[in-house]
Amino acid sequence: MSQCPAPANEADWVERARRGDAEAFARLYEAYQSSAFGAAILLTNDRTLAADVVQEAFIKAFLAMPRFRSGQPFRPWFFRILTNEALRSLKRKRLWERFRPAPREQPAPVPTPEALALDRERAEEVWKAVSELPEIGRAAVVLRYYLGLSEEEMTSVLGVPAGTVKSRVARARERLKHILANV
């Protein structure tokens, strides 16, 4: 990697990465790899698959950087790539699991560091309930409440109108209330 001064902010890293600076993209990777892995675990319920999803998402983002529109926010763009990759990976996993002779037991969901501060038992109930949501609802919950994306960022990540984002989040919340009420 070349030795050049660190950019003053993320926008500088993005612009340098757009121009092919691998060191700048490495800075973006360092900034987002932890939250990307956490989101991927929550989306896939599988640590191994999540690691693959994160790796593939960063590779796709790196290869697409020259086409990234200057001045646009990096975070929602990257998490759209990550979410799409997670959903594609889950679909491929389901297809492969059709050929397995014995059903696999689902791994227990991993609570976020924030959830660990809560009562451990309740946190496990919440994340188990999140894992029971349909993939679209799970994605909405992870993007909104785990990653803290705004409604506008979620429309960009999911590629759907704001009204659809609102209804997905609302439906997922209602489903979570129902699941948790029966625990």
C-alpha cells in the first residue's frame, strides 16, 4: 500500500477509493467490517455464511467503486450490497439444503453487544424471535434497529419506496410482538 496522508473524513476515503486507491478502500473496510459482520449474522443466522456474505459484499463493493456516484453516501450503498448478498446466499443455502438427507438444527442467534447489556435471557428470546421472521421482515428489522439506518437509507438499501419500508418495518414489529407474547 502506498504511503499517503489519511483523509480528513469518510467522503475523502470514498473519493480516493473510487479512483482506485486500495488503501482508502481498506479504511472503509476497517470502518464497516464489524457492523457488516453483525448485520450478516442477524440476516443469515449462520456465522460461517455471514463471514462469506461479508467477504463477498466487500469484494463486490471494491469492484464497483469506480462506478460509485461521487457525492453519494457510502453506508447505504454498501449495506444494500450486503443485504442483497445475504438474501442471495440464503436462497442458495435453501436450494442446497433440499439435497441434505437430515435437517440441520438452526444455530442460535448471536445477540449484539448492545443486547448483551440487557438481560441475557430476554435478549436471546428477542433474537430468536427475529430469526423466526421471514427474510424480508428480518432484513427490515436488522437494517432499522441493528444498523440504525434511516428510512431514506433503507429505501436505498432495499430498493423499494418509503411506504414499502414503513410497512415492512411495521409488519415485522407486529410479528415480533406476536412471537414474543407467546414466549
